[in-house]
Amino acid sequence: MYINPFLFILPRPPGQVVWNYKNHTQHELDLDYSHRLASLIYNPDLFDPDNIIDIQLLDAGILTVSKIDSPNWGWDELSKIYHIGTQDIPCEHIPKNIHEWSRQYLAHCSEVLAKPAPSTGRKQQPAGTLINLPAPGAMKDDSLTQALLKRKTCRSYTGAAVTLDEVGTLLYFTLGYLPARKDSHDDPVAPGLEARRSSPSGGGLNACEGFLLAQNIVGLEPGIYAYHPDEHALSLVNPLPEPALGQMLGGQHFINNLPLGVFITARFDRLWWKYEHSRAYRMAFIEAGHLSQTFQLVATTLGLNTWLTGAFADAQIETLLGLEGSAEQPLFFIGCGESDGHAMCQEMRDLLCGVSS
């Protein structure tokens, strides 16, 4: 008999809660169950098939008949619990098509909106204490101003092809390594940390990488490609997934015809190489956010609309990207293409019209 390796215990007087952070299940134990579990943790061979507590602990998955391998994390337990515990959003039914997604999402939104909303305003300030700022002016390069104004998350795409030139521009300015600054007066950079991107990175580590989803790119065979920033080049990793990508991304099938997308991953081994504490785990998400915004602004400047999500089946995406059992993990997905400019897909718009009529 074995103890499930994906557990942590919280004291909740008068008992304690055993939390399986991989399967998102919790069990509250009283004193008798807590004593028995402590004995089995000390010596799993004490398991007694005639002991009702032992059988219930086994049925709850706290004990396991077979040994469960825990990944060689390489970092501390707190970051491991957070990473594994936030994988794979619990979902009773993943929508099989865009119509199911529309109905399910609308029902969820209706349920949320039926509850009182939290206050969104700041504390009211006395008259005369606020300092009015001047209206924003155009930036020196007006293209950035326009990109900031025009950027929009869309869920309705034509499926039209994009060019390899556009893909190269997107990847280079998002994930590529830029040339050294001219006339730079910066202090010397440590060996191995000379590379720089257009977005900041915690510790200058560039811990995030990118995988290109190519579905309709002129001059490039469909598939999943790894982007190599050093060479500004691609290498094929896998063919496109079956079934369609939307099934892996929380049933959001409106993006099945996106011509391209990028999975942003984090090289956790780079982070824990420099930062041997849990707080550094935040830096991976912050960096992914920086890269996502850069991608969207570049895409908008190219005349493309964008869409992004963090909802996906982690294990399936890891396999798709060839990262199983790796210290590199997927965090985010961003895509772009030609769009009709609608924030919602046609199926959702039809459903909303039917509800309101």
C-alpha cells in the first residue's frame, strides 16, 4: 500500500482537511481518521483490509494500491503544489462543438450575473482632492497609439491565410532576440544572459518560449512548430491535433479556423536555476503576460485581430508540444487572424438574439 504523493494537509480544528491537489478533491478527517492516517504514513505496511478506516482512505484515493510516480520537480514543494493544483480546469462536460459552447457559456454568465456584483469603485474621495490628468496625446510613433486603440479580442475569424512574413514579424518582435543596443552604456551582462527581447523578463532569464500553431500560413505546412529565437527559425514538432484544437482549449470551438496561434511555455528550470524560492513562480506568469500583450500589439499593427486564453487541457497540450515530463510547461495561448471584428462568434450572437426576442 502507498500514500498518494499529491496530498497536503490543512489544520481545521477540530479536524484536518486532506487535499488531493492533483484531482481537486478534499476530505475532512476527525481525530480517529487522522491518527490512523498518521500511522499509515509512518508505515504503509500497517494497512489492514478489515479496518473500515483503511478501506475508506483507500476509496478516497488518500491511499493507493499502486505507487504513483511524482514528477521530478527540481524546485520547492510550494511551487509544485500550485502548478499541478491549477492544471486542468474542472469541467463536467467539455463542449463538443461551438453550439454547445455558446449555450454553456451563456448559462454560466447568466448564473454569475444573477449574483450581486462586488463593488468596482474606489472609496469616494472628498471634493477637491482628486488631481485631473491631461488627456493622453499621440505617441511619437503613431502606429503604437493606433495599435493600443484598435486592439480587440475577437471570437469570429474568417480563416483566411496569413503570410510567412507576417508570422516572422510576429514571432521576432514577441519572442525573438533583438540586436544589441547601439551606444549602450549599460553595465556588463553576465555570460549567458546577453539575449534581450522587446518585453521584460524576470532576472533577464527569458524563461518563456513559444510554439507556433500553423493552420493556414502561406508557404508553411500545417503543424506545431517550436520557435528558436537564437536563429529566428522554426522546427516541426507534431502535426495538427485531432480532434480540432477547440476541444483541447475548453471547448472554445470558435477558434478552430484561426490561421495561427502561439503557445507560451515557461522553462521552470531556468527560473529555479537562479531563484530557489516559490515567489519566482510568479515571474513566469508575469513574463507570459508581457509577451502576450506584445504579440497582440504587433498583430493589431499588422491588421489582424487577436484572441487569447489560459483554459486548456494541460496534459493534452504537453503531449502536443512534446513536453511530457519536462520542466517546460504551457501557460497561455494567443492567436490572431483576419476577423469580422465581432467580440462573440456568430453562434453566440444568434443565441443572444433568440434569448432577447
